[in-house]
Amino acid sequence: MTSLPRTAVRILLGSAMVGAGVMHLTTQREEFQAQVPDWFPLDDDLTVLGSGVVEIALGAGLVALPKHKRLFGGLLAAFFVVIFPGNIGQYLEGTDAFGLDTDRKRLVRLFFQPVLVLAALFAGGFFTRKEKQLD
């Protein structure tokens, strides 16, 4: 059995990830490229395309495969952790993208990333108690 709030977060977060992934591949590609830190060893466009595909896959899996929500929630949380250094890089390098045009806005964004990690874990059912098995 699943809770309505968890289902809502799972569908909203998964849908948002699919939308963000599509934007990586289409209309916002240059904005996402601007966020790739200078020190990252791969080509900016390749990084954006690859992360977009991953976002679409994780988001779609979270929405469309509810029986596997724990897997996709965990993978999405890990993805948010993996991309966090890029957010730090955007702050340290002072990169303007997506309206993050001040150090304060970029700093506030850093504190939002753990919220995304927790949301992914919640959507995946990581914060539920295991029901006792009746013999």
C-alpha cells in the first residue's frame, strides 16, 4: 500500500525530471551547457545530452514503474548527489544560468539540492516503516 503524498511526490518529481531532461536535449541546451563546470573533463554538450537522457530515464521510471519506485527513487537521489559538484562549481565560478544571476541565488540553490535528494528518497518509499509480518 502507498500513501497519497508519496504517490504525488513520485509523480510530480518524476514528471519534472522528464521535463528537465527533454529541455536538456532541446530548448534549454545552451543554458545547461553554461552550468557545466570548467573543470569537468567531458565536453559540455556531451555532458548535457547524457545527463538529459539519464533524467528522462529516471523520471519516467519513477512515474511509470511504481513497483520499482524504491530503485528509481534511490537512483534519482544518487543522481542528485552526483551532480551537486556542478552546482557548487556554478556558485564558485559565478556562472549565470536559469536566472541564477547572483551569488546569493546560486548559494540558495545549493541548499535546495538536499531537498531534492530527500524528495527522491521519500518518493521511493525509503522513509516507511516495514510492517510486521503476521505468522
